Amino acid sequence: MKHRAQQDATYSPRPSHLDGGKVLVCGQLGLRNCTSLPPAPPRRGRRMVHPPSPRRAAPVVGPSAAAQRSAPRRGASCSLSIRLNSMMLRGVAHGAKDTFNLLLARSQYCKLGLNFSSVWTEVANRSFPIHSTYTTDTKSREENKKTIESLYRLSVDVKKIRRLKEWVLLQDVAYVKEIAGILQEMGADETTVANILERCPEAILHTPAEINSQRALWQLVCQNEKQLIKLIEQFPESFFTTEYHDNQKANILFFQELGLKNNIITRFLTSAPNIFYNSVEKNKNVIETLQRNYLRLGGSNANMKIWILKLLSQNPFILLNTSTAIQENLEFLQKNDFTDHEVLQLLSKLKGFIFQLTSTTMQKSMLFSKNIFKCSDQELKQLVLKCPALLYYSVPVLEERLEGLLKEGISVAQIRETPMVLELTTQIVQYRIKKLSALGYDIKSGTLESLNGTKKDFEVNYGKIQSKKERPIFNPVAPIHIED
């Protein structure tokens, strides 16, 4: 019996109301807002006082045996049965971080025959570290205070950077003072420096050597540093992209050898920087493909250079295409009975955008136009030459613009007569029709030439119609014919 009593003091019976995922926690741990559990249902049969089987883990009991003797019975005891996952949510162990540390400790102490009282004592005494060193990010998640202080001294809106590109402020190394000094050397004032760093905060992550190299590169095509700092303020992302410095330099020299003026190259650097990321060999290959096809289609050597430079000036993104795509699109046009002269005509009108298409999309657009206008292949070809938009725009775009015109009361016959109106968006067409209707012009019975053209062309046509409407019925200064 004495032996059984010792076992009772060592092993507490597993309550029937606890399952494998619950832990009995006593009020001696210093927990707040403890609530009593309802009395456990009575156990049937003989009470088991023997220790559990070695194959099963011993029940986790919080208080010691002495504490159990001094505490009230089950119904009045300050005990709390909580699942481990709810512990993390409700902050039982003084917060989720302590709970995480508790689980780590439990995994270390989870061996048969060990007493868990020491673990609970450590939790109650908060002997575990409060902050965990584990992080899912390779970079520090704390902002660099030195970087922020340097930006504040330059009157930079740090809140704007934090909202748009917070990751810049988290980097361990930044060159705020150095980059600002280089910009000031080029003539930028305090406001300009702040604007540049707010629009492109990643500039402070580049080394001064990288920025000075980029500065020397752009000076090859800029007239002076005043122009350079103005370009940097307008297009900071283009200037501070230093990963392709070697390709940029090689392409600038190639464009200069090709005959492009520095102001055109400068426009490429700011509006089409991607073409400088290509290797110079790829850009040379595209230019050579265009030159070869220009001569094959009947162009002359005397005009080839002018044609190439004009094509590049109008659409530098042509260099992003491959030589294979250019060749396939030209062959598609020739297979559809376009003569060599007509192909060159289309290239000039489309400004090289035809190379951004595929033969499949062009075929679908031509078939759609043929079905809408009920025309033959030869008539379709003439419509395409008259309005290359029928070849360039996709079927959904053409459907939307055609539907917008029909809703305004314009007939298919009118559109076929003036297909260039399909180059205008639905919003532009509605705006122009509204202005003309205010002058009493009936677009349904008139010609669509009044709608056609650029904004400048439309304003000229609108002015002519307006002056005609306001013209007096008679001319008061005209001579009066009197009968004798």
C-alpha cells in the first residue's frame, strides 16, 4: 500500500475530460482570467493508479503534488484546459512569441519519465528569450536608421518611399550622401535631388563608381551637364539602370556610327531604354536584316540609310524583334499578293509596327474586314493600303470601333469609303461627332472626312465648317447693282 501511495504521488491519473491535445495548467503559473471547468463526469469501474504504458507519453501535469493537495477540488480549482493552438491565439504564455518558445522547449523535454514542472516554471518566470531570431527573409526587416536620417537631411519624403518602395529602406548598405553629392556636382539643387530620390529611391543602392560611369556614358550624347541633370530628373529610372552599362556604351557608339543624331539617341535612352539592354550584335543583326529586305523589295542604296534612320526614329522598338519575325511578316504580305512596292509602302505607313505582329493575327484581321465590307481580295488589299489599321489592329479592337460608329448612325458603306476613321478610338469619335452636331452638321448624311485625321486635322476641318455656318447671307460691302 505504501508503494501504491508513492506511485499516486508521482503519477496523477489522466482526467477523462482531457484528450491528447489538451494541457492542464494551474493558476500557480500566474495566468490571468482563469475560469473553472465544469466537473468531470464520474469514471466507471476501478480507478487506475498505475503509471501509463511505456508506449504512451505521460500526461502533462502543471502543478506539483503539494500544490494539488493545497488547491480546491476540481469544480472550484483555478485550472484552465486549452488547446495548444488556442494558446497561441489568446496569448496564454504572455504572447505568441513565448508560446513559440514554449513549444520548442516542449519538443526538447518530451521524453518518457521526465518531469515538466521545470518547463512550466521557466515559462512563468519568463526565462525564455522574448524575441525570436528566426526570419523568413534573407534581409533584415528593420529599416536602416542611418539611411532614413540621411534622406531627411535632404528633405526627401520618406513616407512616399516607404509607401512605394519600402524595400529600399531595409537594405543594410546605402550611399545617400554620395549619390546626392554627385547630383549636386552636375548642378542639381536641393529640390531636384529630393525629387530624383523620391521617384527613384533605388538610386541610393548604387555605388558612386557606378553612377560616375553612367554619368560619363550619358555625357557622350548630352550637350552639357545641365541637359543631363534635366533628363535625370525626368527619367531617373533610365539613368540609374546600371546593370547593362557595357551594352549601353556599345549601342551608343553603334548608333552614332549608323548616323543617328545625339538628340535621337538621347530620346532612345529615356523613352526606349530596353533597346540598349540588347547586345550590340543583336541590334546590328536586326538593322542588317532591314537593309537587306529594303534592297530586295526594290529600294535603292542611296535612300536606304535615310529609310533606316527614319524607321528607327519613328519606332526604335523595332530592335526588340528578331530577324526571323521580320522575315516571316514580310513573306506573309507577299503571299497575300502585295507587291514589293506596296510592302515598302506599308512599312513606311505603319512605321515598322508591322514587325510586332504575327502572321496569324494579321490573317484574322484581314478576314474580319473582308466579311464586314463584303469585298474581294483585291478590294481588301486596296482598303488595307488605304488604311493599314485594318492590318495592324486585332479583331476585338476593330469590332469595338466598328460597333461605336454604327451606334452613332454611321453606315458600313460610309466606313468603307473612309476606312481611316477606324484608326480613331470610340471616345474620340463620340467627342468629334458631338462638336460637329453642335454646329448643325449631320454626320449620317455627310462624309466622314470631317471626323478623320489627327487632332490638328480635325480642328482645321471644324474651323472651316464653323466659319461657313457663321458666314452672312449677303456681303454688306459688295457693290449694289442699280437698274438704270
